[in-house]
Amino acid sequence: QVQLVESGGGLVQPGASLRLSCAASGSIFSSRAMGWYRQAPGKSREWVAHITTGEITNYVDSVKGRFTISRDVAKNTVYLQMNSLKPEDTAVYYCNTFPVPYGAWGQGTQVTVSS
């Protein structure tokens, strides 16, 4: 059974930084691309970034230059470094495999950007 546990969210002011972590159990982490997704209030969940097993990364245009995705294979963990946060980044952030999410979603971690 695969488990995904996200952490690191919080309430921050515009311009601040946060680092999200996602610990993945099971064998999926080392063999699949991993992605970060987010769901803002009243909106559908959207893809934010992903990283392949070969460390190739890609981002949605709205976060390019501000967010950085990385992975630590030894720790089965994927990270999302978020800099220069904006109010429109407010959402619940989730991780999962990319491009096809695997199994159940984790509980997510809330990121709120507000002055």
C-alpha cells in the first residue's frame, strides 16, 4: 500500500518562502516521476510541478522562477521549495506520481499567503 504524507505548509506573508515535503512509502517513488499539485478554494486540483527519475523538472507557468522541485531517493521524499509566495499560491498542496496519480491522495498541506 502506498502512502503519501505531505508537510511544511503554513500561513505566510506575500514574498515569504516555504519548503514542502512529501514522504512516500512503497516502491513507487524510485520508479516514477513525482509531482506536486494544488487545489485552491472553489477550484479544481491542478498540476504545479514534476520531477522525473532522471531529475528533469517542469513547472506550471505561474510558478516558474519561484518554485523548485527536488527529490531525495534515499529518503523517499520529494520537496517543493516555494519562494516569493503570492496570495494566489494559497491552496492545499498534494504530491503524487506524475502524470497519472497513483492510488489515494494524501491529506495535503495547507499553504496560505496573506498579509
